[in-house]
Amino acid sequence: QVQLVESGGGLVQTGGSLRLSCAASGSIFSINAMGWYRQAPGKQRELVATITRGVITNYADAVKGRFTISRDNAKHTIYLQMNSLKAEDTAVYYCNLDQTEGSGGYSYTRDYWGQGTQVTVSS
């Protein structure tokens, strides 16, 4: 089992910055990708940014140019640097990990989720 712990959320004013961290621990074998998702009140969870084993990144249109996802493989940790924050960025941010488990002819992929960290952007 893999555990994901997010940190770094908080309250900031419009235009401010925050840096989120997500540390993975437990039975980590072969990570395919990790990423950040967010969920605002009354809305479904949406993708924010992902980063693959090959360090290929993908961003939601709403955050392109403002957010940056990065990783530290030695620590099994990813980060989300959030700049120029807007009120629309207010949400609970969740960390996600996708990895390949098993071996031989019985390998499979599995997703894990963190508990979430609250980000609130006010005027």
C-alpha cells in the first residue's frame, strides 16, 4: 500500500503564491506518473497537473503559465508551485500516484490518493 501526504495549503490573497508538497511512502515499486487534482465546492474533481516517469508534464488550461509541477525521485515527492493565484483556484488539492504493481505476467496499474490540502484565495 502507498500513502500520500500533502502539505503547503493555506490562505493567500489574489496574486499570491503557494507551494504544495506531496510525499509518497510505503510499497513504491514503479511509478508511472504523479499529479495534482483539485475539487471546489459543488464541482467534480479536476486535473491540475501531472508529471510522468519521463518528466513529461501536463497542465489544465486554467493553470498553464501560473502553476509548475516538479518532482524529487529520491524523496518520492512532487511539488506544485502556484503563482498569480486567483479566487477560482480555491479548492481542496489532492495528490495522486499511479504505479505498476506485480511482476511477470501479473502486473497491473493502481492509483492512490492523498487526503487533500485546502487552498483558499481571497481578495
